[in-house]
Amino acid sequence: MSSHKYSIWLIPAQKYLLVLARCINYNSYIARQPSFIPHLTLFSFAKNIVEDFGYWASQLDYENISLDIDSIAIGRDSYFMNYYLKLSKTIQLDNLFARVRKLDIESEYNLDPHVSLVYGATNHDKLLEYQFSKKIIFDKIAIIKYLPADTTTTVMSFEIVKSYKLLNL
């Protein structure tokens, strides 16, 4: 059995990706934490579904997903949901989550749509806020593998295994 865990991410379209990446890189530097690719975690599980994911993703007929930003939130009790953009749920996102859940029905992952702006910050005073737009459009879906170790090791082990472009309808 693999020692890795897996997540399925939605990746923002380039226009949003670049601005979010600058914000994350700056905040990570200020917080002295590792930086990471901007994303929304759609699903996480321990089961290796890389092969199933390729077939599953090729069957998708989803267009780009646009989610409104509800607020900026601080979660002092969580390393990963520490300072983030809380995003609205949509029927389209819920339907996609229901489809991806079929890849591992034993997973207890619950969808809480957000995009983190930093991990592990202890002081939020000097962090940048994201003020570029009131929504984020996601145009890629990817499977990530990572080591379920301590927090910084996990972030530094994030590796995109496969990614697919969503339809631009």
C-alpha cells in the first residue's frame, strides 16, 4: 500500500491563478511557511485512484466553475484552513463533488469550498488580502499526491500527478 495520500484539486484559471500565487507567495514568506499552488480541494482520500481518475476525468463534461468569494476567514485552530477565501457552494460544485465521491465512497471528506492564502500563520496582521475580484473561475481539475507527514512536509511534498482542462463552454 502506498504511503501517499491523494487529493483532487480545482485549479484557478490563469488570470486568477497568477494573482492568488503572488498573494500566497508573499503571505508564505511573511509567515515563514512553505508556499503552494492556489487551489480548491475538491476531495481527499488515502486510496490510490490515479488510474481511475484518468478515466473519470476524461468522462467529465463540466465547464469552468465560477465561485463567488463570500469572505476572508481566519481559522486559528487549523494549519491548512488558517487564512483563506471562503467560497460559495453552487449546484455545479455539489454535483461535481458527488461524482468525485464515487471514486472512494469510504472517504469521510466533506466539501468546504475555500482557497487558502497561507498555511500555518500565527500572526495575520501583515498578510495580504485578495482584492482582485469577487469571484474565482476554476478551469482545471488535478490529482495531487502528498506525504501525510507533519504540516510543512506535507505541503512541500504536494505533487500534481495528472491534470485536465475543464470545458470552456
